[in-house]
Amino acid sequence: MNTRALTTRTAGALAAAVAVALAATACGSGGDGGKDAAAGAAGSAAPVTVEATNGKVTVPAGVQRIVSVSYATGALLDLGVQPVGTSTIDENNPMELLPSQTEAAKKIEPIGSGIEINIEKVASLRPDLIIVEGATAFDWGVSKLEGIAPTLYFGIDKPVDLLTAQEKIATAVGKEAEFKKLKSDYETEAARIKADYADKLNSTKWTIASSYGGGEFLVDTATSWVGRVLNDVGAKFSRASADTADHEVTYSVEKLDVLADADIVLVPRTAATGEVPQDTKDLDKQPSWQNLKAVKAGKVVPLTYATTDRYGTSINVLEQIETVLKAQ
């Protein structure tokens, strides 16, 4: 299975975060592990069995103290559930929170960064459920976590797996109704945009591009994170993004002309900083980038949540797409 395209966006971030986590581990498991942090009203009335990557896991009834790792934190906050512990939340991690979630997130105890999880810290929080949601290319230490509490591990191989995982997380924590509303809100909004802007959508070709340097850039396709959202509103894709053999394709910067037919080029903007990453900004130093139709027309548009991982951020992406369409 090809996991490179999914992990390209997270590998650098996880590597950068390792040093932070090692420092945290060296300091021990400080903090008041006995303190009952507000975890939100979670937990089903009866035990529930959930099919996860690590098999069928029985989640006890009425779970309240949840530790979440990687993407699972945003999935839970979308559902109104606040974990007692989480992977460090910053620009070095593959999860981006909505503005309405940032204050709640500050109250969650960090348990390490990236794949470097402080097991002692996790244990000190006395969780009754641990949820891990992350790319299968990385070792999340699931077997160690299983020794602390029932652990749900959702391995992610392709972007759509993130939505499936959020639905299963909702089942595990007794938040099926909240999930159904999120999904319904997303589908209703996507259908409205598809109808309201049909003419513009039919006459406009979109692509999503980014770079991590090294003389390469990436093009997201219609099966990517944002590609899925664009597809749901009936958008047309540039030739490079229409190739759905994979959800992300890497090119050398000498091949920037593969974006020549795109009317709009979306580029990622980090939620934590509000900035386009420097390596992506540096694409504009390439003469072939300056010659692109979208660049000449001023249609290179920064987009927050370019790796949208759940329905909460996908609804936000819909709002951003509508803003672009209104300006067309």
C-alpha cells in the first residue's frame, strides 16, 4: 500500500516534534494526574464494541477520561468532547483546530508530541479510553497504550479514512447524534454551494499545490483532503488534479507547467500561524510559476485546513470555497 502521499504532509512535522517530546519525557510525568479535568459529556450508556485497526475493541460504558493522540483530538472536540490528555497542539502536528476550539484545547494536558508519547504521563491521567488516529506509516506505540486502558487505534492510509474514523469515534463516545448533525450540516452546505454557483463551478478548474522544498512540489488530486470537498460541490479540476491514481503527486519544480490549465491554485495556510509555509511561498521564485495563468490572474488563494481531517474543518473549507467563488 502506498502511504507516501499521506505521510508527506506529516513526516517533517513529526520529526520536528520529536525533540519537544523527548524533553517532556526527560522531565517526567509532572502535573496533577488525579485532577478531574472537564472531559465533556462523553460515553455511551452501555459498553460498545468498535472495529478499529487494532481489532474489535470493547469500550466501557460512560467513559469520561479520554486521552487522544494526533487527529483524534480534533475529531473529539468537533463532537463536544474534551479529552483530559492530547498530543501537543502546535504547528508541528498534523491536527488543526477551529478557532472556537482553541481555548478548550489549552486546558488539555499534553502527553508528548508527534509519535513520541510520554507513556508515564498518559498513565498518570488515569484514562478510561485512549484514542489514536494517525498515519499507518508511523509507530504510535499502541501496544504500550493498551496496557493502560482500552485503546482504539485508527490507522489512516488515505484522506477519506479520517471521516470514517470520526464516525467510529462518535460511536465509541456516545456521540452518534452529534456526528450525524455534523455530517448533515456539511452535506447540506455542499449541496447549496453546488446549486448556487453551478455556472462558476462548471467554468473553473481548480488545483491544490504545496511544497516542502528540495526542488519538488506537490499537487493534491480530487481524492485528497480538499479535493474531496471540491468534488462534493461539483468543482472541475485541472489536468494534474484530475488524475486520481493517488491523492497527492510529487513533481520537480521544473514541471510547474502541469498547473498551466488551472484557473485557481489553492495553497495551504497553517491554522496556527495564519501563514503560507515558506517552502510553498518560495514557489513564486520560479519563472514557470510566474507564467501560470492562475498566478497572472491573482488567483493563488491561501486555504486554511488544506489537510482537512474531519467534518468540522470540512465545513470551514466549504465556507472558504464559497468566498473564492463569490470573488470570481
